[in-house]
Amino acid sequence: MHTVNVGRDFTPIPSGGTKLYEGDFSGQSFRERFLEEPLRRGESVFVEIDNTIGYSSLFLEEVFGGLIRSLRIGPAQLRQQLHIVTENTIDLEEINFHIDCAAKVVANATVAAQ
């Protein structure tokens, strides 16, 4: 089991940026530094998200939609391993939305490539 607290372990002020070139506190930076490796190893990861000033939609999409794209796993498998710890149901709904949208895009791209 792996636990990451965004505000403590990453930053209390995540940027709105998505990619590494947009700053040290981008969604890609968080995903690559804290989530991808333990998930690849099959570990359960608990992400505590409540102790920041908030998140842009772009940041959340890059982190959680990006996991679907980078790990090439389905949303059911991701949800078995990844546990979002929050009291904010709006952030949780948005995270789930980005996971589902990314999975649909990956599935459609796979079908189109065949």
C-alpha cells in the first residue's frame, strides 16, 4: 500500500498546468513522481487530495486521465488500485469523469487503429 498526500508530499498549490514544461507542480509531474510506479507494480495507492487550495480541471485530467493513457489499463482496474481520499464529492466526481473519458478515448483509438 502506498499513500500520497498531495498538499504535504507534492504542493499545497498545484498549478493549472498539465505538462512538465509548465512547471514543477504540473499534473504530469505529480502523476509520474507519485502514482505511475506503484500502480505499475500492482500496489494499492491512496491519494489524499483535500489539503490544497484546489485543482484545475486540466490538472485533474492530466493526473487521472493520464493514468489511463500511460498505464494502458481500464477504469475498473485503475479504481481497484487507486483510492481517492476526500470529503469533496465534486472533486471525486470530476476525477471519475476524467478517468471514464480517457478510457473511452483510448478504446476508440484502439478500435480505429485495427
